[in-house]
Amino acid sequence: MKKNIRKFLLITTLILGIQGFAEATNVKAASSSPLPNDKYCFAVTKDATTTDMNGNTTATALKAGTDWKVSNEFYHQDQINYQIASNIFVNQNFGYLYLPMVQTITTANHTTHLYDHNGNEIKNRALAPNSSWYSDRSILVDKITYCRVATDEFVALGDLV
């Protein structure tokens, strides 16, 4: 009798444990978080399809070169999606998230490298030392902040004074 009770308790514990794990996994796989004060925007760098919260493709298509106000981040199947309208999301792979920030920036005492929105160095161009530039947005790539000085050309914050 004691063996049957132990088996029952073991099986029940395993079933409840697996069910709880599955529920926890589902919550993590599809979660949403608001971005602070609706200040962020999404720059579309290639024509994009959009999805709803369930991952179904919507009729809304986004053209490359357009910018969209973002209110939430939505994590679905290990991908980040940004909410641009009620139940309309765009995947991070179609562009980049940025913070609009108009400012004049000045380069440091050395030739300053330029980078694209993925943080890749642009090898055939650079900015002169101690030169000032208009910047309209900031991005964060691999824990480095960049300021935009031209279309898809950014300067690392560490190269500024």
C-alpha cells in the first residue's frame, strides 16, 4: 500500500511539475513590456511585413526608409518585435530601435570612425578631428551608444567630446 501511495505521489508531482514548467515556458516565450514614456521609434531599413501578437502576418506592410513610434517590445519565439499600432508588430530584423535626440556633437582629437546601425565599421569614410555634426537620434548596439550623423552612419559616443 505504501509503495502505491509513493508511486501516486511521485507521478502526481512529476505531472504537476511538467505542467508548471510548460506554463512558465509559454509565459517567457510570449511576453510584452512597455518602453519608457513612448519615446522610442523604429527605423525600417528594408521592406517589412508585420504580425499580430500571435505571430500571424497582417495586411500592414512597412516601406524601407519609414519611421514608426513604438510603444512596446514583444518577445515571441526568441525574437524581439516592436508594437507600432494596436496588435501590429514589426520584427527587429527589419530595422533598428532608436531614441530621437537632436543635438550637435563634436568629434574628439582624432579621426573618428563611422558605423552602420548594426555597429559595423564603415571602412571608406571617417570624420575629421574636432569637427561638429548635427545628430538626430541615438542607438544602442552591443552596449555601445551611437549618434547618427547621416543616413545609416553613426559615431560611437566614446569618440565624442
